Amino acid sequence: MTRLIVFLLAFFCSSAVFAQGVNRALSNPAALNEQAPPVYKAKFDTSKGTFVVEVHRDWAPIGADRFYNLVKNGFYDDDRFFRVIQGFMVQFGINGNPQVAAQWREANIKDDPVTQSNKPGFITFATRGPDTRTTQVFINYNDNQGLDSRGFAPFGQVTVGMDVVRSLYSGYGEGAPSGAGPSQPKMQAEGNAYLASQFPKLDYITKATITK
């Protein structure tokens, strides 16, 4: 009986978390494994305007599939551009709901071979080492070809709105502890509430959608 009560409490708590405007599919990363089209576009409506990413699956198929499923299921909606380094790149991809973020924190995918270079406007998954890509991605501002040999495999490029990408708020600089910007562990634990209170000027994604 005790085990049943604990199970039911966990179930209803989980249901409450994912009922508040969040796609319940995001609670099970392993189930979001649809193969992406050979080429597709992802439209990002943001607080600064709109940009479009064109993804080529043959550049990095595993990364292209993961990005497709994340965008299609609303993972990036209301996410902040939390690391914006002028002359380098802009990074995003920690979900603003801590419960959702927790589900994806260790949802690693295998690495892709690097077939493209990290040129301006190209988008790439962030990584903590071999086979540790999850949900965070970055868009290169400059020619960062030095990342190529370190396993950072671009899977698409911004084809519309690179001026929007370059205009995203960068005043907080590098993240903690190296800089004065947001702490990723706190983002994981506290979500958008932490960012809204401590870093209110960050730009954000209002809606990301797959377009033809």
C-alpha cells in the first residue's frame, strides 16, 4: 500500500508539472526519436525578431534528428539566450522549466563526424566531452574553425535573420563562474524564475516551429 501511495503521488506531481502549458512528450526524451527530413527549416520567433535555421541532415544526422524533435515538441519555447559572447557565439537550450530541464540533462546523444566548419551563422550542439550532446546549441558569430578539430559538428545554418541573431543582448558576458553571466547549475535548478530576477535583459525565444 505504501509503495502504491508513493507511486500515485509521483505520478500526479509529474502530471501537474507537465500540464502547465508544457508538451507532455518532453517528459520522455527517449520517445522523441523521429527521423528528420533530409532538409528542413526551423523558424525562431524571438524578443528581437525572427530568424530561420536551415538544417541538412547529411551534415550531422544524429544532431539534426535531435534538434528536429526538440523544436517540433516545443522544447525551446520561452528559452533564454543565456550566453552571448560577441565575436564568438550565442548559446541557448536549457529549458526554462526545471522539471523539463532535469529530464533532458543526461539525455545524451552520440557524436557525429564533423563534415562542416564552424563558420559564421552555422549552428552546432554544445558538448561537455565525447558523446555528451543533449539540448544546448550555439550559433557561431565568427569563423570558429578551431572548434572543428574538437568534435563540434555543425548541422545547419541561419539563412534568414542573422542580423537578429547578432543583436541579441550580450551585456552579461560569459557565464558564472568565469564571468558575471548566468550560472548553468542555477538555471537547471531554478529555471526562468532565476533568469528573470537576476538577468532580466536576456533575449528569449517566444516560439520555435518546424517549417517547410
